[in-house]
Amino acid sequence: MPSITRIFILGLAIFTCQLFAEESDIWNYPLKKENVKAIDNAFSPMTASPVIRGNFKQTKNIPQLNKDFVSSGTFVIANNNGILWNTEKPFANKLSISNTKMIQENASGTRSEIRVGENIVFAQISGTIQSVFSGNTTKLQEEFNIFFKKQGKQWLIGLIPKEQAVQKAITSIELSGSDWLTTIKLIDGSKSTLLYELSNPKPADKLTAEEKDFFAK
């Protein structure tokens, strides 16, 4: 599937597993060659279907304001198209991210479009999620220094961007899950935290007509 180059990704609360409770713990486990296969195996349950739908909760913490901003809705991950975030609360909003552009539509139907490189954070989140759901470990290795920890079915992956321009916007990304990717935690250059919790994944064979139309805009 197409992947996003030099760009981000798309976003939750707290890791639910005590194994990964300490934020800095993952950085003690740099990826070893013999563990690359383990990452591939961790991703394999998510690569069987071309489309995945589910729910998300996004929590953005801004230390300077000592405040959390929470939103929630549904997502669609489509291997050949990108990611669609359909925010339902607190305000209706749709955001699709492909390998070339981002399209945002508010409740009134007003749309805006920008190239993905103009918003590194959202682009990098999208690219990372697509790499996970397509099993593209090679792409992650090209763009990040990878850290990996696994116990039982639970796994945790830490990503630090290799490119200096990206590092200024994104300090680190942490992914955790078991059968599925369940949390994405991103710390940006201002030390704000963006946390995504993904739940209720439902594999599908194809996009709906409405979803396909939005991606095609």
C-alpha cells in the first residue's frame, strides 16, 4: 500500500497495562535485529483486511495550560486510501489524510485542503498507523529509531524520528497493543501530549460509497 514519507501520524488517556505504566521504560529497549520478526508478528493480525473501522478517543494535554482537551468519534483505516477521522464530540468534524493531502470538513459542510507536509504531526500519525496496519516495519525503520518491548501478547513500541526537521515537531511516539493497536501517544516539540485510544476494531473488505467519496475529494 502507499505510505507517507517524512510525515506524521494520527490520536488518548493512560496505558491500561501495568507492564507499560512507566513512560520512560520503553527507551531502555532499543530494537535488536532478532526482534524485527517479533514486530512483524505483532502487526500481522491487523494486516488481513483492507479496511478497518473502529472508535477513537483523543486526549490532548497542554502543560502550559494545565488542561486536557478530549474529543471522540470513529475512524476508518483504508490501506489504499489513508485514514478518515470522524469526530463526533464535542464538535462534528471530518478529517481524511492520504499520502498527499488532508481534507477537513466541519458540521456545516465547509471544507479545507492542505498538503500533508504542512502539518507534520497529523501526517506522521497517519503514516505511522498505516505502516502498522499494512505491516510495513521497513518503513518505520527508515523514518524512526525504534524501541521494542514485549511480554506475553502485550507489546510496546517507541519511535523517535530520525529526521531533524521532524524532531522539532515530534519528540517521540509510543504505540501499544496486543492483537490490535490500542494506543498511540505522541509528544510534540512543546512537550504537549496527544493520546489516541483505538477501540472496537471491525475489519471490512471495502469502503462505503460515502467513505470512498470523501477520500476522493
